Amino acid sequence: MNILIEIIGWIGAVLIVGAYSLNIYGVWKTHSLKYIAANFFGGLFFVIHTFVHHAYPSMIVNIIWVFIAMFALLKNKS
């Protein structure tokens, strides 16, 4: 179980940092579905990881991150 949680954490990190770098270099636009989805799933994976490790302040930040991405996804569908 611990290795699965660590893998989830690393995937979350790659998704968020990868999306950020692709955005900075102009590959993904801020409002693109790929960018928002990567942030949503990256944040969600971080929530799982930080919850298991009892890192509650980081967990709260990532819950907010997920909600921001979720609302952006919903807005993007409209």
C-alpha cells in the first residue's frame, strides 16, 4: 500500500509540474482541457498522498487546488 501511495504522489507531482512547464513554454494554454485536467488529477493525487501522510495543511491547499480545477473544467464545458 505504501508504494502505491508514493507512486500516486509522484504522478501528482509530474502532472502539476509538467502542466505548469508546458504552459510556461506555450505548449498548453491556461484554459485548455489538458492543462486543467492535469492540474485536477495532480491535485487529487496530492490530496490522497498528503492525507495518508497526515500532512493536513498541504492536503487543504491541494483540496482548494482541485476545486479550482474542477470549476474551471465545468466552465470549460459550457
